[in-house]
Amino acid sequence: MKFKFVDYVGSPVKIFNLLHEWKKIERDEIYYKEWLISHLKKICLYANNHVPYYRELFDKCGFIPEKMDSLDYFQRIPILTKEIVRNNFETLQSDEIKKLRPRMCETSGSTGKPLHFYLDKNINHATFCLFYKTWSMADNWHLGQNQLVVSDYGEGEYNYADREYTYQWKNQILHLSSSHLSLMSIDRLVKVVEKYKPKFLRGYPSSLCLFGKLCEEKNIRLKFSHIFTGSETLLSTQKLFLEEFFGAKIIDHYTHWERTASICTCKCGKQHAHNYYGYHEVLDKSSNPIHEGLGRLICTGLYNLAMPLIRYDTHDFVTIRKCSKCQCGSVMPIIDSIEGRVEDAIETPDGRKITCLNNAVKYSHNIIATSIYQPEISQIIVKVVPGNGYSFEEDEKPLIRELRDRLGNEINIEIQKVKQEDIPKTKRGKVKFIVSDIQR
């Protein structure tokens, strides 16, 4: 089942109250800490009373929701993995699921196997508030503001995967299908963009970069007020290119379909974990909480009652900063970087896992798109879509050099020049920068 816009909109009073509460939480550290404990306790009490899986789990691990008075006590709950969700799909559902009238949703399957779960109107209303709050950071943004979206699929009543573009008059969104972007189509698609004059640009970082690279190949320049990125890890090279090429500041918003996580750029350029939407924990290799450095991101949704996800392993790594107040006034935790998925790494013969390979591409200016495939431990195949000025000396040679510096000399590096459609994507159009067959 797919969502329609109406699924996200609650009563104006409910939305106003939620936004007002979040504003207070974000600015008042004492109130925030009390609120967080209270809402974690609330979701745990509900899970214990209405969700069979948690009732049994809490009993086994000795977790008593009524006694929850600290984050330390909350961390007694075992981690919830994607495999556990798959294997316990029925018992993870609330016994009030019919009353909650949720809709089925699924992840994009970027790890090769989509995950199914239920989302109810409680979380959808919170999600509406979340994105309203995020987009409102842009100057002159308001609901219905003309915008360009570049992605590969349509949701709900809008499904236009077979079209190059479509325009939604109701909310003034021009949607370009990234699967139809090419050097052959870019001229006519830019004419469509110029016709509707969108002020804001939104989409997956990989799709926006493809759009920009194709425009650059044809010496076409477009300007936007702001760029909204999300649903993929925004690589540093992508951020640099998009801001320079389109002349707009990026507001990056990390979320996922399970609706437990939200990390967003503030007006000061810092990234904050929105613990009023979902509680974010960062754990080390031994699953102990850390407050500084690189760790695994574990999240707990605070609003979805149909199928609560408590201490859910997102499979993403982030770098958290030691507690420090941001100039924007938010007391929410600062995330220095989102490193990407556990699966998005190349493993070397000496046991290292390398994730930040995107910087190896930044010296090759005539490459439109790149994807790295690791069929075995001692080999990677780098698929590149060459631009018009592509050459061995200026592009391929520096790419090999930079990869070699990061991966060492024990991995064979093969460069393959391919067509754009040969770059792997998920069914929702997300580009897989790294694909590995190595079992982790």
C-alpha cells in the first residue's frame, strides 16, 4: 500500500501543538531530558501492554517499563535487528492494529532484501511536522512553494515511473525521473524546468548530482534558492559540487522509511539528531553507548504505535560530537558526519573496512557517475560513466592513484567505462556507490 498526502495531515491544532512542544524541547535542556525519559517510558509501557514480542522480551531481560527512570535503564533492552523484525513480523504488531488503521510500508531494499512494517497516523502526523519544520529553515519557503524534485519513483496518488517528468498542480512540484536523465534528454528537460521556474531543488544526492553533471556537460546553468537532500548519505564531494554548481546552500535531512531517525542540518551548518522525533543512540563495537566519535546508530521511534521499533539497528554509522551547545540554540546532539551503511564498505585483505571512497573521485572532473563493485576480497571493479572530456591522464589515472592510496596494494583495481543505465540502483532509484559480495 502507498501513502497519500492526506495520511500525513492531522488537525491544525494537533500539528500546532506538536511543533510548539518540539520548539520548547529543542531549546530547554532540562525540559528536554525530562520529556525524553517520559516518552521513552510511554512507548515501552505501550509495547509491554499491547505488543506480544516486547511483552516476552521485557520479561526475559528483566526490563520493567514502570521502573524506567533513566537512559541507563532503557539500555537494558536488547538491540532490535532487521532480521528480528522479519522473523517476528506478526508478534511485533500492536493488538490494537485494527483500531490504529495503519498502512504497510517497506524499505528500499538497498541491502538486497526489503523490510516490511506498519506505520500509523501518529507517526505520519509527526513526520509532516518534521519536514515542515525542516523545509521552513529555507528563506521564503512555504507550503505549495514551486519546487523541482529529481528522483526515480512516485508515491501514493502520484506514480509516474514511466514518464520523463510530471507536474503536480496541487502542490506545484515538478518531478523529473532520474532514470530518464541522459545527455540525450537533458536539453529538453531543462526547458521544462525553465518553463515552471522552481525555486527549490529536492531529491537524492546521487540523482541531483547526475542532473547537475549532465547540465555541466552541456554548459547549462540553473540556480535555486535552496537544495534539500535526503534518503541517501550526502557525500562531501556531492555537497561541494551541488552547492557550487547550483549556487545554493544545502539543507540535508537524514531519515529512513522506518521513521525512527532524523538528523538534519541547522542554520549554522551543524547536523542535529532530533530526539523529539526518535531517540538516537550511538554505540561502539561492544554495543556500549558513546558520546564522542564513530559508532553504530540505534534509534527508537516515539510515535508509531502500530509496530513500535525500540532500540532499532539502522545499520548506519555516524560520528557524534561531545556535548556542546550549537549557536543555533538547539540542545539536540550534534552529529559531525553520517558515514553511511554498514554494508557500504570495501573490505581489504588486511581486514580493514573502507567507507569514505567518494573522495577518491573528486580529482576526476570528467566522470558523470561512479559505482564500485567488490566481487571478492582481492578485487574491485570501478564502473564509471565518462563525460565528453574523459581521458586516462586527467581522470582514470588520478582515480586509480587515489583508490590505491586508500585501499593499499593488495587489491586489484579494474576500471570499466559503462553507460549510465549500468550503474546499479535500488528500486526507488537510489544509486549504490559501493556493492560488495563479501560476507560481513
